[in-house]
Amino acid sequence: MQQYTVIGRGLEHSLAPVVYRALFYRAGLPADYTASPLEEEQLADPASVQWLRELDGFQVAWPFQRKIVPYLDRLEPSAEGCRSVTAVRRDPDGALVGANTSIPGLLGALGDRGLQLQGKVCVVGCGAVGRNFLAEALSRGCQATLAVLPHQWLQAGEMLLPLKEAYPDNPPRLLLTDQLEEPFDLLINTTLSGMYPRIDELPVPLEALVHTRAVFDLIHNPSTTLLIREAARCGCAVAGGAGMLVHQAASTIRFWGGPDFAQEDLARLTALVENLTTPAVAMDLEGTGTIALCGFMGAGKETVGRLVAKRTGRRFLDLEQLITGKTGRTEAQLLQEMGYQKYARLENRLVEELCGLPGLVLAVTSQAAVRPENLPHLRRCRTVFLDTPFHYCLARMDHSHPLAAERDEVQLYQLYQNWYPLWYWISHNRVDGRGTPQEVAERICTTLRTNQSAC
């Protein structure tokens, strides 16, 4: 299996591993992606980062995009001019090659919302990403402004010198953030203001948003930052960082030798990421937090869930049985009477209600677990993906169930393949569903005890 990671600081709330693993799965690539928090003093010691050469590749996050360059053997054209690297691959000769995939990420995210990098553009923040966005705006003929805080003025001025030399007829301007009073076609935030745990910070004064047409916020967690909320309130078109995270991941995987991805796959993944909350709910196994089990029909959610509930002193509830018990009708009858949309809304209301209650083990239906509107609620629980191979599920499932009754084996397998990455994305833990119910229940309890902060 190929191994990839991301190095940087402040990775605790990053959803990058979720996105990359999902795209790897979608592409059928035998690869994994992890987060590797790194401090600056570690990067300063070549011996301490020698392990990076053993990987197939890695992504570079703040604040190492420029500092990683001396460790690389060569740069792609996308990284040569800016001397800033966001992705590294190991070639067959062992050479580490760096590239910058931030621009495809930005353009893809803007395009998803019908926005373009054109006209009067203001970039907030003078880090490596801000510099790249500013350079791209200038290359497209935009009237570009860099906005910074007072303590960043000298650093920003030095950063602009080569850009002023490169574009003497259309040089970038430098302003303080509290001087932003004129209208802009697009304002781009590249600072950490608004990211967990600084969720109450705005990178610019509210007055700067009044005459701005569109706002893009690089931050993806939370997906709706204070800047995005205030900009929308001011009538701006808005785009958050989830789209850039997904499009940049797709571009990075192509750089690593992977395939192109269909636009509809990226759009769906973006929508799902936007519904994910900050990771990691603390779980005291013997306490009152709710455990939610997800997976395919026949994965063992009910049987295993009852055992987990008994072992942890919780109450077991099966979402489908709860609905049919309350109504006195089978799911097939309800679907015929209500239609899928109304039935789905009923499931969604119950998921929201039950995930907010303490002391449960909840077996979530296959389809309810993959609806975007349920993801924030499931992330409030300790959600466990019961990863049971398809042929196991096929042998165990109730073939009179509406989802199974109207599909043959090939269609069921396609459904399993489509939903598998979604269960993976939403879960805090993944547990092998093979074996006896007792063995699987013990795996879940052991995993929750030893991996309480994983997501």
C-alpha cells in the first residue's frame, strides 16, 4: 500500500485525511493518508525528517511550504517561480519532486460557486498561499491588493517587491486591513482567523464587506466561518475552503500519479465535507456518550449493537425498528405510503433527536448515514463504521428489505461501493465486521477504549 501524509502545524482539526482517503478509495488506489504534526525545530534538523523520503509522497501545509524547498531534489514549474511547495512525490529514482497545487484548488472552489479570479481582487494575509494567490491574480490582469495587519507590514512589503518588478504596469498595492473601504470583486482570506479554535475572529472589519461582491475563505473547518456568515449577511457571494480542500486534493493526487476525477464526484465530496463538524468527540466508554453504528445492510449493526450496549451499560436502539415500531408499518409500507423524500425526512429528524441524547448505542440505517444533513449529528456521537465485506453482508441481509428486494447482486454491490467511502468519512473509528458478533463487539469496545480521541 502506498503511504502519504501531510506535514504542518495546527493539523488537529484538518479534514484532509478524510478527503484524501475518500478520493483514493474512489480511484481504486491502494493508498493511505495520515496527518503528521511537525514543529519548526524538527524541520530544521534534516535527520529528524529523513523518514519523509521513505513515503511515496506527502503534502506540505502551513508553515512549511517555503521551508521544505531545500530538502527537495527538484521543483515542478508550478513551484519554481513562487519557491513554495504544497505537494511532494518520490520518483522511481528516489528524487523528491515538489509542486504547488494551491491554484487549481482555488480556481476549482471558485468555479463551483460560479465565481472567477478577475477584476479587483484583495488577498488578506502575507503567507505563502497569499503570495501565490496574489501572483495568480496579477498574471490574469487583476487589480490586486494585499491586506495585512500592522505587524506584517514590513514582511508584506518585502514579499511584494518581486511582484512589483514582474508587473510594473499593474503593480500590487499594500494596505492595512482597517483601510479596506473601497469595493472589490473578490476578497480572499488566507489567514487563520476564523479557524478552530479562533472561530470568533474576523480577518477584516465588517465595513470591508459592504461593497465587496464575493468572498472566499480558505478555512475549511468550520466550513461556515464567521467571515462567510457576515459576508453572506452583507449580500456577498461566498465560497468556503471545503471546495479548495477537495479540488487541491484531486490536483495533488494527479501529481502523485493518480487519475482525473469526475466533477460530480468532487462536488459531492465538497458537499459532504461542508457538513462535517470539527473532529473528535471525547468518549468515555463507561460514561454516557452515544455510540452510533453505521455500515451496509447485513453488516451486523443490530446484533453487535445489542452486545456493545450490554457491555457498556447503554440502551440499544435500531433506527429502522424504532420507526416501524412507532408507526406499526413495515419500511416497505411506509415508503409506499409516504414516498422516499418524506420517509427520509422522518429518518433525519430521528437521527438529529437521538444523536443529541446520552447513553445510547444507535444502529443507523445504511442510507440515513450517508445523507449530508445527518453528518453533523453523527459526528456529535462516537460513530463507528462496521466495515464488513460485501459477500458477508449479502449472506446476512434480509432480502425482503426494500433496498435489497428491488436490486440484484450487481446493483447491491454498486450501492455498497458508492456508500462505502461515505461511511468511512463520517466515522470516528472503523472496525472489522468479520467474525462472531461477540468478537466484533469486543473489537469496538477495545477500539473506543484505546483510541478515544481518534477520528
